[in-house]
Amino acid sequence: MTMTGFFTHPSCRKHEMMPGHPECPERLDAIDDRLKISGLDIALEHRTASAAAISDIELAHDRMYVAAIRGLNAELKEQIAAGGADTLQIDPDTCINIHTWEAALHAAGAAIDATDAVIAGEMPNAFCSIRPPGHHATHNESMGFCFFNNVAIAAKYALERHNLKRVAIVDFDVHHGNGTEDIVKDDERVLMVSFYQHPFYPMDWVHSGAKNLVNLPVPAYTKGMDIREMIEAAWIPRLEEFKPEMIFISAGFDAHREDDMGQLGLVEQDYAWITSRIMDVARRHANGRIVSCLEGGYVMSALGRSVEAHIRVLADV
């Protein structure tokens, strides 16, 4: 029996930003602990991710941007050697430490490795327990804790390296995946569907209005049943019409009602339901092929429980 894949890398725990930052290594520990406590861990095939090739990252990102992120790592090394701080600030929310470059390569590499494995039929689907997250990273800009857009890279990789014709991206983070939108807008081979709290970060993002996007902005305090109704009405018909050959998920769990990063009202059962509906579409059109990548989720208990609910449906246990 083939099992759901679980991809990660030790470097993803070494990337740290400022003290007390919500996007912290303990997030991955919370997921691991919950999977062990629940017993779900034994139903997964664990794999250590390789580092993404620069040429594959450049499927989604500008070459000069990728070089600039690499250059920041070199700049930080020089700063540390000169007795300076061990982090380098990029924007008010985002900074790097000496391990960030390697972590970002392995986060993207996990998404790529999972894509290869699922397409090869080695596993029906996969979850990537990775950080830094990716869906705010645009074609040429890092922001919102993100450096490389893991899901967009994997989606482009499936199209360009495996010659798929149509892929879908599903984003259920509390924040809009503006970076993913920037990268895939007007690419007729990609359908992106999402919901997110609005108005909310990123405040100044201007939606492209591209026809291959199904954006569902919802007000604060929207509950899970309302989200479910909107998904049935807006996402599912477009996904069924599009007939994706593979589905990628930006799996952010910060829309959970216990997560104070946002103000939406989802619970674990909502994430299970959303995952189930995505799987329905994948079974009909994509041979069940799904690669899910961790995005947000910042309250440890809620994150662990939500990821368990998500993976339990993927693993069909």
C-alpha cells in the first residue's frame, strides 16, 4: 500500500528570524508532536528533501532576484565576521539568519521532490512540512516571512519539467497569496482558487483581475460553514471545468478561530472538509495527485490539530 508522503529537511528548523517572531521553528515541532501523539505518523512515508536547483527556482522567480537573496546570505556572513548582528532585516516582518538560504532551498526542494514522487506514482499525495513559507513571495520580491514561493515553483515545475497541461493551486491561508497570484496570473495552464480575510495583509496588494484566478475575499469573523458554502459555489465549479492534472495546496492554518494572526473562524473539521473536496476533484481529474505545502499557522496547538486533520484526509485514515 502506498502512503501519503511527508517531506521536510532539518535546515527548515534552523532558519530563525527575530526573537518572539511568530514564524518560528517550533511550528514544525508542533506538527511532528501532534502526528506522533495521534499515531498518524506511522501512516506516512517520511522523506528528507533535497535542495532545489537554482534553475528550477527561476521557473517562478526572476534570476536577479534569486541572486540577490543568495547575496544577502553572503552579506550576512560578512556582517557576522565583523562582529555584527546574526540576522539581516529585509522588511519589517522578514529577516534572514545564516541558515535561511539553505532552508529556503530545501523548502522549495521539498515541494519539487514531492511533485516528482507523486507524478511517478510512488505515493498518491504528499504534505511538505517546511519553512520558510512561500505564498507572499512574488516574482521578484520577498515579503511576509517568504523568500521563494514553494507552491508556485512546484506548479511551474510540473508544467515545464513534467509537461503537464493544467495544474490548480488552492490557497486557504488567512492571508491572500499575493505572491502566487503575481507569478501565475494570466498563465492559462494554471487555475488558482483562494479565500482570505479582507481587508488584511498584504494591504497594498492590487489584484490583477486575471481570468485564471478565483479570489474569495471574506470579512473578519467569517465562520467555517460560510466558507464551505462559498467554496461549493465558486471553487468547485471552476475546478471541475478546468480539469486539473495535478493540484497544489498552499496550506495555511491561520484562519483557525484560535489563531490570533487573523480573525476568521475555521476549525479542524473545516480543514478536513476542504481537503476532502479538493481530493474529490483530484480523484476525478488528476489521478488523485496532490502536493500540499505548509504556509501559515502560528498557534501551536491549533496548528498541530489542523495539520493532523488535513493529513488524515490526504492519507485516508
